[in-house]
Amino acid sequence: MMPGAMTTEKALEPAPAGLSRRRFLKLLGAGVAAAGACTVGSALDALCLEPGWIELERLEIRLRGLPERLDGFRIAQLSDFHRGAEVDQERIAEAVDLALAEQPDVFALTGDFVSGSAEYAFSCAEALSPLVQAGPVFASLGNHDHWTDADVVAGAVASVGIGVLRNGARELANGLWLAAVDDVWEERADLDEALRQVPAAAATVLMAHEPDYADYVAADGRVGLQLSGHSHGGQVRLPLVGALVLPYLAQRYDCGLYELGGLTLYVNRGVGLIQPAVRFRCRPEVTLITLRSGRRP
């Protein structure tokens, strides 16, 4: 219970002997004001502070089949930019700067570059372009990219030098591959096609925008790590409750790290947001993942 609420409850008790009516009403008013201030403070946090307060999450993940010489390989994941009416280039640029400062080996962008119109993809790509100067950058598409125009979004992102993988894969290093499926919600994902070129013994990271696709990927058994976004962590998370609302295909895995048998899943909370344009106890995120060899103690 918030301190203001406790004050209000005490103020509503009968006035003790010796306490004047005027003094009692003053205390009552102060208690109500304190409770209101807590509520207003939370609202201001959700509307003004958290949406632009990007957090850097660092974690280590042991990847099955990763050669020992690649132990320490680092991936920066950025997701769900939602460039549009609610998210400007400056916010995306802040996330880019945060990722660049970590000097990762590769950048993985897991979809939803735009909201509302594919025309926003060009300014989103411009904000992301500094990543290309720092290292290889690969992207998968999300449902909002398809709901506008997936080809326009993919073309804009590719125009700045970002490799867009739509059911495809690239070798990052000898023995380590990055693959991506196209959007699951729009039934464009083809895991077999995405992994067609990947050797059976390779350590494989898969970008798949929607996290609940991990159940299918885990059952397939060829991928060691799946990187997803889509959920935004729910945008609003309450203590003891968690996310209030979650989208389709993010009902089972909404944010953070999960182990599904031989598959590790990480769900990024995203850089941007959608309506209602609030975040509470769910800051936007850039993720730095350090891969560890399975042969290391």
C-alpha cells in the first residue's frame, strides 16, 4: 500500500479526544492530497518518463553447439521501434547510441519498424543507419510491417545496408549462424526455408518477431536461441499481476528469458510503443547478449 493511502485510512478514523474538528479536517485533506499525489505521480511516470527511459539489459546465454573460440560473442538486440505518430526518430536514435556504446559483434533487429504507415520506414531506417558503420546488422519483419506494406518497409531498411532476412540465414562466424523467419501472425514464417542453408551442427540463433512461436521452434530442435519482441512486455505491468494486456502470439512468453527444453528464448520489451502510449514498470529496452560456449564449465 502506498504511503498516501495509509495516511488517508488513518485520517478517516474517528477524531481522538482533544483533536479539534478544524484540525481533523486538515489532516483528512492532507491524506487525500497525498493519495492523489501518488496517483498523479504514477500517471506522469507512465505518460512522460518511462516511454523514453530506455534500459540496457545485459545477460549471458549458453548456446548449444557454440565453438569455444566464439565464447564471448556479443549480440545487441533492438526491437519494436514503431516509428510513427507516437515514436520519433530521436527516441530510436537514443536506443541506437546505447547499443553502439557496447560495441557488439552483430546487431539483431526483431521487427515492427513502423506503425500506421510504411512511409515511416525511411526515417526509421535513417535513425538505424549508424549501426551499419559499427558492424553487421540483420533484421526480421513484424506484424505491423506487414499491416502497412512489408515490401516497402523491407526496402527502406535494406537501403541503408541492413540485411533483411525473410525466411533466410547468414553465417556470422565459422560455426555460428543467424536465421530469421518472416512474420508468424501473417502466416509468412517458414522455419525449414529459414534453416535450409544452416549446417546441422551449427550453433543457431533465430529471429522470430512473435515469441510464442518458440513452442514450434523448440519442438523442431534445430535452434539453440530464439530472439523475439512483439509483446512490449505488456507496456503496463502491475506488482503481483504482471502485464495487464498482451497481444496474440505473446500470451505465453511476454518478456525476459525462458528455457524450453533445448531452446533458450529471450523476449525484448521493445524501443517504441503503441496506443495507449504509456509504459508503467516496463521500460523500453536494448539487450546485450553475450554467448557462452556449451563446453565451458
